[in-house]
Amino acid sequence: MITLGIETSCDETAAALVKGGREVLASVVFSSLEEHKEFGGVVPEIASRSHVEAVLKCLDLCLKKAKIHLRDIGLIAVTQGPGLMGSLLVGLSAAKALALALGKPLVGVDHVVAHVYAGFLTDEKLSFPCLGFVVSGGHTVLARMDSPSRFKALGATVDDAAGEAFDKVAKILGLGYPGGPEVDRLARGVRSTRFFFKRPILSRESLNFSFSGIKTAVLYEVRKLRSEQERRKAAKEICAAFQESVTEVLTEKSIQAAKSQNLKAIVVGGGVSANSRLREKLWARSRKEGIRVVFPPLPLCRDNAVMIAGLGRALYAEGKRDTLEMGSYSDFEEFLRSANAGN
């Protein structure tokens, strides 16, 4: 079966064709990032308009790359949430129209869970149960996953998500948007002796995260620097100290969660999973604990439709079917409530 995946949760319009749940025939991602840069973040109205303009072009290019026709598609998977409601509506409308016109089954997919499932698409040895760890601009979530549809949230952010903190620190330093890649670049190979930021652990028992305080601490340190020239000179060390604090918390919390559930594998997904220091620290720490860590390849760390198609196919195999009345949701907590009610 060939599955068409459609993703429009935020500022990327993506389509992918995946055969047999694993073989990627084509993947196309259109981004409206350049339109958002001058505002320092994603503007929902701009994102929605961009999706309307790009979704059919994206689908057409995907079909041409895969050299197949619409009639060859056996299943349509689409991001149902969480995300920007206007953006989600565009993808859902396109998926529903195709499902109705082609007479094909439709499956709604959770974007956060799909980030974890990206690891299963490239690692054939990976199996359930495992710890799913999503680290992105909007979410920092730890969850025990027993199947594609059965999981239990263990911890999440109580304020700023990790990726959001990276973006805010980059803005404080005048590095532009998105900030994560630039902070990672400046911090690479730098060990700060001038700056140190406390690790926001919250408590030893809690598996929740809080990164708002460290962002504020960075702001206070930057304000102490008297000139723009001094700030530019200190930027690398500030980035390194900030990144070290955040990645240490992410590493320790995920290891703690895996051990608490007696899980031997951690699957990491989301934009921040591309961070080089997080990969270094989590790989090193997991080897000491005898825990396997799986990161998706870099193209699958960002928002994409391959992960949507892959998870959609897995859910379909479990018997999931959705109707044209399927709605969207903006918050991951809403999905958790419905999933727990179903289990």
C-alpha cells in the first residue's frame, strides 16, 4: 500500500508518499519561514495563506517525483493536531477532498507522536515498548509508548518548550529566527568559563520541564554587558553555557524516565533533536546506562510528511479509520485526554 501523508501544522507545507509504511517514494516540503523572519516568529495568518497556495503544488510535485498517479494511493494520512488551527484546516480539507474523490480511507495523525515515529522509519531494529521523547519549538514531551496508538505521558514542559527557549535566547542575542540552529552553530566547540546557568530540574521526582527561568537568566546576563560590541564577543560563550544547561536537563530527564519505566530504548524526535550537543550528551549518557538512543536523520527532525504517512500506515494496520467529520485540535493535552479515554 502507498500512503499519502499531508502535514500543515505550522509553517511547513509537506507531502510524502511512503510505500509499505517504510519505503519513501517522495517527500516534498515547502516552507514559509522567510515570510515570518521579520516578525521573529510564526504569524498564523501568513502560515495559513501560504498553505493554501502551496498544498496542491506540493502534492503535484510529490506525485511527479514518485512517478505515480493519484489512483495508485491506497491510504491518506493527515496531521489532525496539535498546531495552528488555520493551518491544520488547510491540510485536513485537502486530505478529506482527496479521500472523498478517490474513495480511499482516511487516518488522522497526531503531529507530536509522529515525531517519535520518525525513528521507526529508519531503524528496523527498533521496537515497542520504548520511551518517546519529543523536543521541538512547541513541545517537550516524555511518553511511554507501547504501540503506535498506546502511550502514556510521563512529563512535559510547564512553560517554555526547549525549542522555544532556544528561539527566545537567540532573539535576546540578536541572532534572528529560527534561533536553534544558530545557537548550536555558535556554541559548537566552545566551553564557557565566564557564564553558567542553573539547571532547571524542578525536582528529582518530577519528569516535567521548565525553561522559562534560564531564558530570563540569559536576558539578565546580556543586560549586564555594556556595549553591542561586548555582547557580540560574549555571544558564543553565552550560547554554549545556555545550550549546556538545556541539553543536560533534557538528557538527565529522559534517562530518568526510561529507567523509571524499565525501558531500554529512547526515541527522540522534533526540531531540537537535530542539536549536536544534545546528541553527544544523550548518546554518551545512554551508553553508561545500557540504554539505546535513536535519533531520526536530520531531514526527519523538522516537520515533514514522511512521519505522518508512516504513523498513519501503522495506525491503519491497527484498525484506525476516520470519517470526513474528523476535526482538528490545537493542543497536545486535548489529544492526550481523548487517547486516554479511548484506552
